[in-house]
Amino acid sequence: MSRSRQPDPSDSSGIELPQDAVLPDYGDGGLFGLIRSVRAYLDGSPWHAPGPSIPPDPDATPRKLVFILIDGLGDMFLRRNGASGTLLAHRTDRLTSVFPSTTASAVTTTMTGLTPARHGLTGWFIHDRRFGGVIAPLPAIRRGGAPLRGPLAVPRLFAYRTLFQHRKRPAIFVSPRDLAFSPYSRRHSRGASTQGYKGLQGMIDTIAGAISASGSRPALVHAYYPTFDGLSHAYGCTSKEVVTHFERIDAAFGQLLERLRGSGTDIVLTADHGFIDSPPERVIDLDTLSDLQTMLAAPLFGERRTAFCAVRRGAERDFELLAREHLRGKAIVAHSDDLIGLGVFGPGKPHRRLRERIGTHALLMEPGWTIRDHVPGEQEHAMIGVHGGLSPDEMWIPLVQARC
């Protein structure tokens, strides 16, 4: 399947970008376009993957749809490690992630059908003064670990409809038991029924059971699997642990195809982002750059690979000069408004707090580099595998399709 357009960093209108940057595609060549097709399916259309391909017969018997998101499974990883496997054999194309290329931004897009510009989750950490400053929206905590309090905190934070509400076809949301009923998942799965599972085999069993229980009715099963992401963070995306677990995922996908054979089901599998490794010698600690840190009105937010900065009013020019001096070859210093103009957060009416959530400036890290800071009470997490940036390994995700 060919795409109508691939993102081109030369479209950046003079904005400097990191080496080999891949811009997000919010048309047929990206994750957002794929979710737009899922939304059309829920609204009653036959399943049709985005891009130029033979459209389905509108008079054909409606088919069921399984959408699987493997957190962190980048397309370049799949092509390097998937030889002779079932996933690579069914890979039909590659897509771009959204920006930043991270779970909070991309998974929220898959659960809402909204771009990051519209849903406003622009990284693991966002800045929202209504909740005390820098917070982590998915676990609903402030930086430092204090939970967000108040009965209306979650609805205020996630004040938008989901992908599953007010649709013609039913949806089943399949997620690990320890995540399926979290405040984030409850809020974002409204309109779908939720089924929790335990372990990779549990996910396959739950998907197969949901398809069987749907009978002859067309329905969507929307499944999420996070373990690959966790292992990549802990051990690195090229580690034996990660490659071995990928082989288990590949075998499980093959098992699912066999179990759904003849069920009249289309399967589409993708990811929210890919990974790169950032060795300790390429981790920048902002605490060692006190002259830069004192110019910030808040801790860093966003991601270690795309760090948003709230620079104090009047210090903008000095911050830019010093950041370029200290971070030459390690990061690009960009005006956050320029990134909005470039369209990296996607089309649509911007979230009313978008500018607050991306700060005044962004540090776009070069390949292999990350930046972090610390706040009192915050548990530090050493990460080998990282994501959130614009490198090809982070931005390209696979499009895997099968008919059963």
C-alpha cells in the first residue's frame, strides 16, 4: 500500500530540527489517520485501512474488527528482528506516530480520535496550573508523587469525548487488569465495555472470547499491551530480554490468527511509538546546568527526548543563547509556538491549555540524548530505552493487517 504523502523535514519552514527528524503525518500516513478509519468503522462503515487501496464491497456482510496496540513496538525494530515471523509477514506499511512520540499523546489519540493539539496530552508530564503545576496525567499525580484530589479532577483533566461514545457499533476495551479500571482508562473507555486480562496469553484469550461472544454482529475489540514498553525502558530496546519477549508476541499473534480463522474478523496491529537507547553518558542532568535551570518558572515537562520549558518572562533570549551554547550537538532549542505553526501536534481546534502544556520553548534532543531534572519527593527512574523524540526509530510504527 502506498501513501499519498510521507512527512518531509524540509517542510519545516526554516525551523531547525534534530538530525534525521521524521515529522508526524496526520493524514493517511500516520496513526491519527488509522484511528480515523477505526472511527468510521464504529460509525457503520466497512473496515477500510487508510491510504489508496481497493475499497470494501458496501453490500458485503459486515465484518468484526480487532485493533491491537503493542506499546513501544517500532517499525524499525520489527523489520530488524521479525524475519520469518508472523508479524512481519503481515506488515503492510509503516505509519508515523503523533508528536511527541509517547504513550500519553499517542494512546490518548487512539482512545479519543483526537490529535495531541486537541486533547492536550503532550507528554508523560504536562503543565496545568489548575492542578498545581507539573503533573503526570495518566497516573493522575503531581511531580513528586502527590495524587490529584477532588471528585471532578479527572473529568476536568480529560474534558473530551472518547472514540467509543455515541457510535453505531459496540466496542470492547481490552487492557491489563491493573490498568483497565484506572482513572485514566475509565475516563477514556467510556462508551465501550471493559475486559481486563493478565499476561500475554490472557490478552489473546480475552480477544478471542470477545469476538466469539459478539456472535454475528460487527463489533470492535480495542486491545492494549504494555509489557514490551516496560522491558524496553528497563533493559534497552536492543536487549536480549526485549527481543525474547518480542518473539513471544509474534507467536501469540500467530495463535490469534489461528483462533479467529473463519470468524469474519479483520485484525490491525500497530504501536504508539518506537524506541531508541540513551546510554548514561548521553543523559543530561539539568541540575548541573544551574544557569539554565534558574531561568525556568517550573520543572521540565513533556518527555526526556522532548522537554518543554516554561522560561521566565524576560529571560527568553538569555535562555536561548545559553541553551544553544551548553547543548550544542545534543539538542535543538525551538520556540514552542513555532512547533504549533509547523503542525507537529496535529490539526483541529487547539486545546485551550495547549500553549501552557508546551511551555515557551522545547528542547528537541538529538539521537541518543536525553535530558532530565528532579523535584523533591520524586522517585527517580533510570531508563535505557527512551522515546518521545523525532528520530526514525521513535516515530515510525508498523501497520500489520490480517483477515480471518
